[in-house]
Amino acid sequence: MDLAAAGLSEQPFRTHGRPLVTVKYASFRAAYDALTDMLECRHGLVLLQGPPLSGKTTISKDFADSLTGECAVAVIDGRGLNTSSLLSAMLRQYGYEIDSDSTSELLAMVKVFCLQQTASHKPPVLLLENVHDLNPSALRALCELAELNVRQFSALKMVLMSNRSLRAMIEAPAMACIAKRISKDVHIRPMSSEDARTYIHSKLHAAGSQDPDQVFPSAICTELWQSSGGWPGILDRVALLALAKTESLPVSVTSVERPSLPTGTWEDKSPDAAPEQGEQSRMPKLVVSCQGQMLSEIDFDRSRVLIGRSDHNDISINSKFISRHHLLLVRHGKTTFMMDLNSTNGTYVNSRRVSNHVLIDGDILSVGNHRIKFVDPHATTRGIVEGVDFADTAIMKTLEDMRSLLAQENTEMLPAASSENLPTYVP
């Protein structure tokens, strides 16, 4: 669709260069706060990790822009840089004209500059992307710069960025001088559904749309969020494609692509690590819709969810096509298992009728005229229903609990006892 036909004066979802507008969602704010706090820290050094298209570059450049005039800032892509290319890039961005190819001279120049600036209470800042791809010699120079001090204050503030976890690299003995300086270890998290809607509508509004809901209604924003995994760079791309493919407004769900999604860098951390900002946005969700309209979005935050027409269900759907107790979802660890409860009209997963099924992210459950989308970015393989990948005892216990609930409900449905309803015994 032509941008003007959508009421837009320019492309809202730019995939290159600076974004039209910076939308500060929850994880963006958490990362930005960590960078700001670094400036006040005696030995400030932040690790900023997140998969490709997670927003690291946008965050770092927005932060760098905020420092204009306050201190010297260098934003450098470290991919493949050796010692001299890293030092030269730093000096150029700090305002120097380079007339030497000597690595030792370049290092000396950087050291003197850092020491002088810090002595004037304006320590320079280095934001280094793709630090995991630096040449080993450049890493050694980085460690040498990390040890510079002026009156017990580090002479160079650092933000080390990577599209993978930096834990293994930082734990190496040679990196001890950097490891001891870390003030924050930040892992970028995906946006929540509400963050994604705000993100999309803010960009549409900045591009000239008077009514973003007429372009991407809330239900389609949810589809875009799910298809992008909540990663902002991917969200920009699927929104751009959806807008280009649609022939009429509002954009329909058939225009939404489903690319393969990256995993978060926090997966590499120890399982005992405390949850970080945005952890709740990653819990499984159930999105209930009917005839293309989203009705509700429910967090799957319990061990089982009972779905059916009766009010006794966890999710009650008032429809004559749905049985009183239609299906049961059981959650054990990271596995979700669906069981049809001998419903009259059956349960379909991705248009195929099934009696039981291990669910993965994006599965569509059809019950009557209603659709229930299962959203769990961690569930990427179906695994095995029996054996170590699913606990049979957990299923049996849940079924026992459900039978108790059904017995209780059936008892409540019996007519109240009265003399005229009791049988008469005639001896």
C-alpha cells in the first residue's frame, strides 16, 4: 500500500539509520538507566547484551546523543577491529587527527587523553558494539585502558555490547581487570504486548497518521508483537512488510509475516539468577479471539487451565459449540500439554483434530467458533509426551483435581432436597 493512502507522510518503520521517533519501552528504560548510573559510578562499566535487532544500537546512540557537550563520546562497531584500528577510531571520534600508524603511539595518545579528561572531571565514554568480535590484541589494549585511574576513578567509562552473552569472555582470567569494574550486567528484554502497541502507534503518529488504530488495530498489534517476539528491530520489519502487503485498511492478519526469532542472551546465565526487568512479559499467554476480534489475553501463570462453557472453568467461553468442560491445558516445567475432554465438537490444533498434543509457540487451538493462540517463545519443539520430557504424574494429579471439581459442580447442579422429591418407602 502507498504510504499516502495510509495517511502517512513518511515511512514509520525505518530499518536503516536513525528511527523516526525513539519509543522508550520498559527494557529500553532499564538499559538507559543503567548507562546513566554508570556516569556516576567510580569505576563505571556496563555490559549491554541482546540478540540482533533487540535495540542495543538505538539505545547506545540515544544515550550518546544525550552526552553531547558534556564529555567526549565514541560509538564504535568492534567487529574485526585490531588494536590500531580500534585506537584510531576512538581518537577520531574524540576529535583527534591521526598522523601515526604506530600502535604504541596511538595507545599512548588515548591514555593521555583519558587521563587529562578525567583529571578535569570529564572522563570520556566508549560505547563498543560487537565486543565479542574484537581481535584478541584489541581486547588486550581494552584491558590496558580499563586499568587507567585518576585519584581512584577509572579514566574511561565503558559500555561493552554484544549480541550474545559476555559471561564466558568476562570470566576469562585475562579479562579480570574488566570484570572487577562492571557496575551493571544488562540483558535487553523483548517488549510486552502493550509496549509493542504503544511502539507501533507512536511511530505511525510520528509519520503523520491521525488515527493509528485505523492502520494497525490493537488485535493486529498483538499479532505483530507475537510474530516479532517483542524484539523492536524485528517488529519494525514485520510491520513494514505488513503495511506494504496490505491492499486495504485496517491491515489484516494475513499480511503479517512470521520470521524465525532469536533467543535472549539471558538464557546463557545460570538458572538461579534473579529475574530481570521484563521477565514477566516472557511467561506463556493465551490469546482468545472470535471471528478475528481479540477477546482477551490471559497469562498462563498456573499449573493448569480448564477451558469450557461452564462458569467453573478457568477460561469460560459462552458458546453452544463448546462443551461444558471442553479441554484442559497442563503446564509442567517449560512444557504445555493439551487434552481434549471428550468434547462434542472436538478440539483442533492448527486445523487438525487432536485428543492430546504438546503445544509450541504460535499454535492455534480451535474450539467452536473461537480461537486460542498459545504464546510461549521458549516452547520451540514439541518434545516427547511420555518419558523424561513430560511428567505423567503431573498430568494424573491434575486430572484427579479436575474430577474433584467436576464432582463438586455436579453436586451443586442437583436439585435441593425436599420432602416431595424424596422417594416414599412403603413396607
